[in-house]
Amino acid sequence: MSNFPFLSVLTVAPLVGALVVAFLPRHRPELAKQVAFAWSLLVLVLSVVMWVSFNAGGDRFQFRESYSWIPNWGVSFTFAADGIALVMLMLIAVLVPLVILASWHDAESSKRSVPVYFALLLVLECTMIGVFAAADVFLFYVFFEVMLVPMYFLIGSYGGHQRQYAAVKFFLYSLVGGLFMLAAVIGLWVVGGKTFDWQALSQVDISTGTERWLFLGFFLAFAIKAPFFPFHTWLPDAGGAAPAGAAALLVGVLDKVGTFGILRYCLPLFPEASKWFAPWALALGVIGIVYAALLAVGQNDLKRLVSYTSIAHFGFIGVGIFAFTTQAGTGAVLYMLNHGLATGLLFLVVGMLISRRGSSLISDFGGAGKLVPVLAGVLFFAGLASLALPGTAPFISEFLVLIGTFTVNKPVAVIATLGIILAAAYVLWMVQRTTQGTLNPALTEVDGMRRDLNLREKVVVAPLIALIVLLGFFPKPVTDVINPAVQATMDDIGRTDPAPSVGGTVQEAAK
């Protein structure tokens, strides 16, 4: 199966499905939902087969395909996946069917076209797969920009309060970042021998000054996309206004394009500039961890609170990347996966609560666990996973980031650890104010609050809970795939892990 064109098929399949769903009759919404869900399951099955076919001990990039596109510019449809990209592709394949199930009634409540809503989700899946699978810099840029379009319409047409403001702000921020990247892409093409092929560009020797400017062009685009402090202000608005399913994909997958881009493009293509900028990136990371966590504590809107927690989590990922150790790097990539699972679950569960109550304000809840105990229990679990409780998958990644950073930069690791304490504060306070304590009498007057999780919703949350627990105790199948790619990235920038201090003491004693 290693010769099968997995990546091109996975990229095109959701787009074909979107076209089919979009042209289904509007008066048959159930058919559109069923076709979209079936199509997403097909993508999941293909992704599982690709995962099984991947050889963790083989070449760095596998499933490589290349088709000529614009020969005069050196542009081609080139796809390839290393361990980092493969993990993100599996995350997409898992989340999209669950988001479709969770969003079964979202389009109807907005009184807009149901087929178009689910077609947009499939178009979004196509662009997300394409951006992680691309091995041509220009192709990556095209997917990077195009994936803004379906998310813009999902927020602007199907979102909640201030949806149009949030959609425009999301689009403008991302577009400005894309313009920085476009300038850097053109500059890279000029100095790189007029090619966009990643492997060819990774061998190009660039002067120090030019490399730093090109690095900044890419980094600014990725920092806005992630987002890192201080480019984060669009996310709470977009996450708060988007439908819960779209918000889960926005925070769980789309934002990971930023951190993935740093690992795939900034570090290998501009190694010296990456090392030069690392102290600043670490500073932005730790500021983001503490600042976003403090803002999360003061939120009264559930979806905005979850959005702020994600900004703090992206600070951990940034610290793990720029610590330049294999432990921290593996932790950062694993964090990208685990955050997608945990925050995806949290957003979906929050969406279920909001749809029942008709409000996203925490002050409109209180004691909801007495009416919907199962839903309240899942919210509590998702919150514990978000704060990286031992036994959940995010704990492994957060621990790796901190221990890998501590070996090279103790002050950064210590400050970042404060984020764990603040995470416990905002998560537990959110749970206490929504589902615990005295029952809010107003909840008893809301019919939706008398409905606990139904079968469809249990099918949505069960796989995510299972994966979070499984990877919390046994992350080896994923780390075995990630480790070679992270080690290769560290080799690209010429960094090796520091020798253990205990070993050094023994050697000194021996002398």
C-alpha cells in the first residue's frame, strides 16, 4: 500500500464529497447529513490504512507524490508526510466525523441551508489535509490561504452573536499574516534557485541577513495563525461566535497549522535565524501562557473561556518548539495532537450545554449537573484533560515540554509551570459555576436542560474520551511516529540534547 496515492486521494475526496452534498435538495436535510458523515468516515478509513502503512523507521518523508503544475515557476502538486504531518492528518480524520455528528442540528437552528453547512465542513477538511500534506512551499501557501474561506462562511453565516464581526476579524488577521508569508515565499523562490520544492530549498545556503527576514515573514504568518501572544485577539471572538463544531476544528486543527508551519518551514529552512530568534519566541510563549490563563479566569462566556485556554496551551507548544531539545519537541508535537482531542471535546460538550440552555454565559447556569448529570460529568472530564491531569493525554505532552525545556532553560520552564496552577483555577472554577453548587431555578424552566446526553451525543464524546485516556497511559504508538521526525528537525538546525548532568558528575569523579 506504500505506492498508493494516499495524500492526493485524501485531499480530493472531501472536496468531491462537498460538491455532492452541496447539490443535494435543500428540502432533504437528513440526506445531506448522512452523505457528509459517510464521506468523512471514508476519509477516516483511508487515513487509518495510511497510518498502518507508514514505516516509522523508514524515510523521513513517505507517500511522496509529485505532479507538475506551473513548470515555468517551479511549482508542482507535491505531497509527502513525515511523522508530524501524519499525526495531524489522523487528528483531522478523527475529528471531522465527530464534528459532523455533533453539528447535526446546528444549521437548522441558524435557519440557513443545511447541505451548504455540511459541504463547507467537507471543504474545510480538504484544505486542512492539503496544508499538512503539501511538500511544495507554494502549494502549502495556497492551502494556507484557501482554508480561510470555508471557516469564514461557517462563522459568518452559521455562527452566533457578533458572527459577522468575528468572521471579518478572523479573515483580516489571517490575510495579513498570509501577505507576510507571500512576500517571504517569493523571496525564498528568488534566493532558492526558482523552485518551491521543500527538499531542494532545505539544501540552499542563504545569507544571514536574508535568512532572518525570510524567517520573520513566515514566523509572523504562523504566529498569527497559531495564535501566539500578542497576535491572539482574533481567536476569542472567532471561537466565541463560531458554531461549536466549527470552533472545535478551528482551535483543534486550523490553529495547529501555525505551529506545524514553524516546525516544517521556519526551523529546517532557516536554522540560523531560528536560533537567533529563539529567546524572543520563548518569551512570547511564556507571556502567552500566563496572560491568556489570567484572562480565562475572568471570562463569563464559556466559548471565549475555552478559546483563551487554547492561547495558553499554544504558549506551551511554542516553548516546546523553541527549546530545541528532542524531549520538548516531541512534547510540542504530542501537545498539538492531545490539545486537539481535549479542546475539541471541551468545545463540543460546551456546545451541547449552550444548545440546551440557549445561552453561553456561565452566570446563566449553576447546578446544571443536577439536571444533566452525564453531560456534566463529561464536561468535568474534558476540563480535567484540558488542565493536563495525570492519566490524561495532555499531561504526557505538557510534562515532556517542561522537562525538555528545563534541561536548557530553567527560568522559562519554571514560569511556564505557573500555567498549570492557573489552568486548575480557570477549569475548576468554570465547572463549579456551571454544573456544581446550588441549582439555578431558571434552569428548571428550560426544556432543553431536562435532556441529558442522547445516543448520538454519546457516540460523539466516547471516542474522544477513549483516546484521551489511552494516550494518557500508552502514548508509545504515537511517539514512535513523532520521534524520528522531531530528531530530523533538530538535526536540521544543528542542535543536540544536552548531556545528563548526573552522567557528567560521574565522569568528573572518574577522572
